[in-house]
Amino acid sequence: MPSETLWEIAKAEVEKRGSSGGEGDGVEIGEKSVFFIGSKNGGKTTIILRCLDRDEPPKPTLALEYTYGRRTKGHNIPKDIAHFWELGGGTSLLDLISIPITSDTLRTFSIVLVLDLSKPNDLWPTMENLLQAMKSHVDKMVMKLGKTNSKAASEMRQRIWSNMQKDHPDRELVDPFLIPLVIIGSKYDIFQDFDSEKRKVICKTLRFVAHYYGASLMFTSKSEALLLKIRGVINQLAFGIDRSKSICVDQNKPLFITAGLDSLSQIGSPPVPDNDIGKLHAHSPMELWKKVYERVFPPKSINTLKDTKDPARDPQYAEREVDEMRMQKDQELEQYKRSSCKSWKQIELDS
């Protein structure tokens, strides 16, 4: 019988760790998992490698990848372990979200959404598709968890709402993720050279989305200082280190806003002239912000599925015998298509 692959071992280990809290209790899970999603080529792998102190060039993520990190707590004390998952392909592989996040593993997870600030026209559709798919799946898993472990599901909700003060004026106006969410705007070094009005639209829009979903928001680039800040945030998610209470809402600087510290009054209204607001028909605040954002940065009409490279044609996975057989089958398929086409044309002529 063939031995298990690294992928199978990793998946089984995460599921085992997630269910180790026991049935009927709401105890905190010892090991954490961080799931990176976001823009294609947005820098997710780079951030993971930096957090793990791995000095190696990042490779393209083809589908769903897994790695882990350890942290020493002290002499003769077992090391903390954090599991890192990364979804490749931008928005084209959303079905894979359900593989690591199940009702058993849900309580171990945090989500990191990495958005490429240098491509503002792709930012909203990428953010919207990923957040909607992730939130829908997480909500389903919380409901499923609640049927077998109502105390754990209840504690998850209480923990998320604890990020916002009880007297916060926006408590009735937001809909936070039921697991921790961090939104990272990458490639700030390019973004900072944008026109100030465009930067204003992007900053205010991301602040609104982050606040609405109960997320932390921060910008980063290749700057060592910014990377260290991001590393601290990821370590907090992965190892339970105390989270930072610092805040920066100045659009002329890299944003850094911890979940629960922003407000709709500080964010302000969507950046559009007052006489134009009434012309925008929207059924919700989120839809209004979307319309305003897309007036400035209309989304590009692209097929997201075309962005995903076919692993079967990737040179790093080349195998001569397999590739030759694949080529033969491709040729046979083309011949079949051509012959079928001729046959149908002949049938049409005869009829």
C-alpha cells in the first residue's frame, strides 16, 4: 500500500488538531491556522516566507499549498506550531476554500486577505469574490458546528464581537467575520505614487470594508519596517501574541488599523460630490461604496479562469513518458473533434 503524501499528512494533521478540543466544550484550541487568500501575484507567499524567516525566492502558488512554522516558548516547553495555508489563482479556485476549513478545524483559523494596491481596477472584484465566498463558507461551518457544539459556536461569536467596545456606535451597522480577518494592501511603494484623490478613494473604501467585516487593515511593501509590522500581526494570529493597539489612518502614510478601532464617522461618506450621491441607486452601504469605487476604477472585463496556469504544462513538473502520453491523447482528442464535426456537417447536408 503506497505511503501517504505530504499533502495528505498535513490535511489529516490539521483536522486532528482542530477536533482535539473535545465535544461539548468551548476550550481554546492550542495550535492555530492562518489561511492566506488574495490577488494573484499579490505577495502572499512573500509575506509567509518573511514571517517564517525563510530566505528563499517565492514560487507561484498553483492551487492550495501548506506549510508550518514553530515558535519556542521557553526551555523544556513544547514549541507552538502554526499552520499556514495559501490559496493560489486569485479568485479562480474558490472551491478549494472548503478543504482546510471544516466545522472541526474552524476554531483554529484566521483569514489574511492580501490585495494588490498597484492594480486598483482589479481590487474590488478580487476582494468582493473572495470575501463573499469565504464568509458564506465560514457561516455555514459555524452553523454546522453549532449543531454539535453550541457552546463553541457561541464563544466564537462572543470573541469576535469583543473586538468592538460595547458602546461603539457602529455595533448595529456592521457584520463581522466569525473568525479573525486581516486585510493587507501590498505593494504600497507603488501605490504611494498614485494621485492623491485616487489614494483617498482606495484608502476610504478599504477602511469601510475592513470596518464592516470586523477586520484589521494595514498596508505593506518591501520596506523592512512595514514587513516587521506585518510579521507582528501574523504572529499574533499564528501564536496568540498580544495584538498591537497602534493606529494610522493618514492616507499619506501606510494605513494600520486594528479591528474595532475605526468608526464610520471617522471614515466619512463615500468620496463623491454630494449632488451625485442621490444619483447612485444602492440597496446597502456596501453596494453604495462599490458603485463609488467602480466609478473611479472600473473593473477590467477578464476571465479569471484564464489566469490559472495548467500544472500539467508547467516545466517544473515535466515527466517525459507522461508528457508524451498526454500529447498523444491531446492529438487523438483533436482528431475526434474534427471527425465528429465532419460527421455532423454531412448529416445536416443529407437532411
